Amino acid sequence: MRPIGGRWHPRADFERTVLAWAAPAPGPRLTPRDFARAISAGDRFFEQSAGTPDLDDYHRVLLAELGVDAPDALLAELTRPVEPAAVLEIFPDVLPTLLELRRRGVRMAVVSDAWPDLPDLHAGLGIRDFFEAYAISAVLGCRKPDPRMYHHASSALGLAPADCLFVDDDPALVEAAIELGYAGRVIRRDADHGEPGAVPSIATLAQLPSLL
């Protein structure tokens, strides 16, 4: 899946929510440059965390950079439930591939640096039922390429690493999986716009059935 508008964090409605909250307060209005600076601070906070940080803590970093108070009510507003389809979409090749893999009896799990609501997001996009297990960084307290992320998923499926194929859009994470004994492929949807890397790759998920 991908975020509508291209940004994963913070959620696409972050600016709108903060502006609505801060509008009555005195002082200069927040600008796009202010939000860009705050998002950069959030990126640094995320990168320095051993696991996926608590979502409220992440938002507190952004709000502090913006000079906006972070009361519980605003934090709750920033994480209020929204329909996944309002902020996320799946790539065109996802659903046909998942249907074909399920038809063939291929068992699947998700390994993701994400917050605990990822299964709910997948449910809202209509793909939750394809996956038997989730290895989620915010739940496990570590992030890829920590071996625990990969092993949690394969163990949940009852499969040895050698019986699993790991797919990711980050070559370094696929390489780490291969070093742990998994088969691996990088999904390079921009394959026509650059040289192939050293790690085995595919250009579309539609290529997966032929590898299994």
C-alpha cells in the first residue's frame, strides 16, 4: 500500500488538524515551511528510535517543533479513526497477486516497521484476510533488519527461513533476510528508471507466482 499524496508520516491530514486546533491562538499562522521543519524533526526522531516509537510521542516531537501545545485532546484528534481508503491506497498489482497466491495455497505474513493498527488499515483496504500473521515493529520493540522481525513471521507460519520468500522495497532489508537464510526479492516499481541492484529484484508483484 502507499499513502495518498506520497507521505507516510505524519498522516495526510496532520497539517489540517493542527491548523484547525491552533487557529484561535494568537501569534503568526503556521506556514508550509514550519510543517516541513517539524516533519524533518519527526523523521530524525523516528530514525533514532530502536523500534517504532509511540505515536503520541512522535506527534509530541512535531508539535514541539511547531510551538504548539500537545494536550491529550489534540493527540487524540491526530490519531482519530479515519477510513483507510481516505489516506491510503493499494497498488494495482496487489489484489490480483494476493488472490492468485491464495488460490495456490501460498501462506503469507506481513513484516513491517509500523504501528499496531496496521492490520486494521489492511482490513479497511480489503486485504487483511490474506495474511495469517503480522510482525510489527511497534509490537515487537525492534525494527528491520533485526532478525526477530523476520523470524517472528516465519515462526508464526510454522516455516523455516529457507521455505520463505521475503519481499521489500529496501534492498538492504532484503539482503539482511537473505543472510538469515530466506529467499528474497526487492520490489522495484521504478525498474525502468534505473540500473538493477545486486540483490535479486522484481518490477511488479505479478511476478511473484512464477517464483513460487
